[in-house]
Amino acid sequence: MRGMNRRVLRLDWVAALGMALAMLPAGAQQIASETAFNVETRDLSGRTQATASVAVTGIDGLPASGIVSIDDGSRQLAQVALDREGKAAAVVALAAGEHSLRAVYAGDASHRASTSLSSDVTGVAAPTPSFTLSLAAVAPSTLPLSVTAGQAGTLAVTITPEDNAALTSPMFVTLSCSGLPSLSSCAFTPESIEILPTTPASCAAGAPVSSCPPVSSMLIQTQGVGGASAAPGAPQPRGNSVVWAIALPGMLGIGGLAWGGRGKRWQQRLALVVLLGLVTMLGTTACNPRYSYEHHGPPVTPATPSGTFNVTVTGQSSNGVTSISNTTTLVLTVQ
């Protein structure tokens, strides 16, 4: 009896512990994560380009999900979403000088945030003037950019010139984007930025726009569900092919009667009248595209698919001899 009481008490304790864990907030059930970070650099027309690779796992060894930012000290260079294997990569251009790069994982519902060890990288001085790109959220005001299908998001793209004092003619940087989900688009205002020898390469806090590097406004537009849809259970209009399959044999029969040559004259006239009436009826009913549009409305347009997407912003320029292409990455979440 005493052993049975101990067993019952032990079972009650286990059940109480399970209930206590279930009642903990979601954040309290997060497990620790580990962020591995690797940087490879290469020379690209005399400039340093870095490929940052990230892998995030939980202490259970399983891959994590969520978003990682690539930081250079206190400056964010890029932002990427982890794939199903908990990995991501970003390509960034590095200005001349010393850089301390690291990956910062923001965490998710199951994993706590973590930061990788820093990697020290040296960017070589470019033989020709160049530029770098950086992004800042405007509306919504935080990154990653999160919008509902049908809404738009705005970012500020800053183009920071490098060694532009050596320019002998203006340098124009054209902006574009890739990696957007279907049924969405991006636009830049202005799309082309002019870099002069006198264009500022830095900006003091509170300085006027004329004393700062140039900025382009990037608009990402998504698409919501358009048009009206039929109510559940409502009868759907039948296709024109069905109507024609029924009407066409009758029309051919009447036409054969009209032009067969064996029928009497009054039969031919009657057949022609019936044929004309049938064609008129089909032209003013559901077989007519205009009738269908006026009575059933336009077809329903789909919405931008939901999900998380890595969007790459690219700046391209050329001095007539060599082309310059620099990129940065942001994360777009469509709900």
C-alpha cells in the first residue's frame, strides 16, 4: 500500500509538471540557438566583394527558421531569411578599409536569438570610383518589411559614393530589384542616381539632404484579390462550348433545310427566319462575351502569394570601360 501511494504521488507530480510547462508563455519554451558564420572575399574589378554564409541550428541540432542580418559593426549590410535547412547567404560589397562582420539571428517562435563570432575582413581600395548600397525602412518603419497582400512598402536606398573625387565625368547608378514574389513589383524614385565629384560620402546627424549621400525611394507593391467572386453554392455560368454544342447541330439542320433545294419555297423562308432568330438570341444571351461580363463581372484576379522572400536590390553603373554592380538584400514578408 505504501509503495502504491508513492507511485500515485510520482504520477501526480509528473502530471503537474507537464501542466506547468504547458502554461508557460511561448517565449519561455524557446531553446537556445547557435549561429555559424563564414565569409569569403574575392576581387571584383579591383573591389572587394564578400559572400557571407550563415547556418543556424538549435541546441537539439535541428535547423532554425527566421531572419538573419549581416552587420558590419553597428551598420547593417544585408538581411536574409533562412531556408528549410537553416541556411542563408548574402553577397555584399565592402568599402576600402577594415571591417568586422557578424551574423545576428533574430530568433523565432522556437529558438532564441544568437550572434555569431566576428570575422575581420579588409576591403581593398578600388582603382576607380565606386559606391555601396544600404537600406532603411520607411513604411512600415521596421525591417524585415511585412505587408498584407494588396499593400505597399517603402524603403530608402542610400547610395554612398567611394573615391568619387577622382571622377572626370558624372557616374550614374541605375537601381533594380529581383526575388520578388509573383504579382508584385518594385519601383525606384529616382531610378537613376547621379554621382558627382562633390557628392557627399557621409552625413552628419541632422544635416540637410544636400549634405548627405543621395537617396532613392523604393516602393514594393503587392496585389490583393480583385473582382467579385460567386457566393458559396451559387450556380456557375456554363461555358460557351456547351451552348454551342447544343445549338450548332440545330442551326446546321435548319440551314440544310433552307439551302437543301428540295423543300418548298415557304419552308425555306421559314427556316431562314428561325435561323436568324436563333443567331440573334445567342448574340444577346450568355454566349455573348459582353453579356457575360455585364452579368457575371470580370474574372477574379489572384493575390500576391503569402510567404517570406529574399529581395535583392542591385545598383549598376559603368564608366565606359568597366561596369560596376553592387547589391544588398532585404526580407519581404507577405501575409
